[in-house]
Amino acid sequence: MMKIHDQIYAIETGLYLEEHKALVIADTHFGFEESLHRQGVLVPKRQYKLMMEQLKRIISKVKVDKIILNGDVKHEFGTITRQEWQEINAFLDFCRDNFKELIVVKGNHDPILKFLINKRNIQEVKEINIGNILITHGDYVPNKLNEIILIGHEHPAINLVHEAKQEKYKCFLKGEFEDSILIVQPCFNPLVEGSDVTREKKFDVFLKGDLSDFEVFIYDSETGEVLGFGELGAL
């Protein structure tokens, strides 16, 4: 694990809140492959398997009592596809069997997610505070902030260039938002690479300003490690 902040650790593309034995994952985007198929882009439907393998690796390493899905659980906005129905129900069954508590933070892709989770009596919230930590998806700024804010939504990544070789890596960002510590985590879905934070200029409400002072923590999917790379401005 890589320590991001006091008792907050990056473990693969999740965030582990040690004091609360809680795991936060963001942007699973279940059903993404079916959406691509409808656009004529053929990719194998293997992301669910890869996400479950990653989740099982994480919970084999740390004690998790509570899992928090920080928004964009599903991909399609206005419908529930066959793939979403099957994968989300299977995922919820796994969570029911392996964790004491599951909390779903509503993302901008989740306007009709309630039809899948209400029958299971699962808590869906716009935001949630756990101690001094506010967990919100990141598509709007809550009226009341906390000492630490965790968001997803932005799918941060970074291109590393060495001579003629260039490769994109998912990454975590840590900086300040108003008077709070802001931590942005990458997309949990391995098919969604993310937006290069050194080039992208159209981030949403939490990342409107200068990001050069933000710390970058890069996720290496081959080794599963998260590595500190210093401030974004130096990269």
C-alpha cells in the first residue's frame, strides 16, 4: 500500500481508510463494453472479471468491513442494459457475502441505479461523511465540506515519456480544495484509461484551478504497485 494521507492508503486503484476498515472504489462503469459494442467498437467483455480479481486481491491484503462505491457504478445514463443488470447484481451478491456494509454514492451516470439497488435495501447517498472524511463522486461541490475530501469522476491518468516511448498510467492526485485536502482516485474499471492530467484542461468542479502543486501517485497495473512521483508541475 502507498500512504496518501494519514490513515488513507492507495491499494491498487482503491483507497483504504485504515481507521474505519473501509474500502472506497470509484467509477466501476459496469456495462461499458456493451455501450462500446453499440457504437461499433468490439472489445471482449472481460472487465467484470478483471475488476473482481482486483477486488479479491485487495481484500486478501487488508481487512475490509465496509465498501463504498463512489459513483458511476453503471455506465449507461437512461437505461439498464443486460450486461449492467447481470454484472451489478453479481457484484452486489459478492458484496453482501463479503462485507458488513455497502454504501453507494450516486454518480452522474447513476440516475436510474436505484431500480437495481432499492430492492436490496442498499443505502444510496449523494455524499457521506466518515469521521473527518467526505466522500462524494466529484460532479458537484457539496454545501458542507470536511477536512478531507475523496472524489472519483475525473479518471485521472498521466502520460510518461522516455525517449521515443510513451505510456499512460492511471494515477491518484492529492492537493487542496478551499481549506480541505482533496484526493482524487482513478477509475476502477481497467478498460477506462483516463484523462492525462498534464494535458487535459476540461476537468470538473473540484479541479478547475492550477494543479501544478498536486502530488501524483501512479498505479502500475503490471505490478499492482502505487508509486509517488512528486508534484505534477515537476512532471
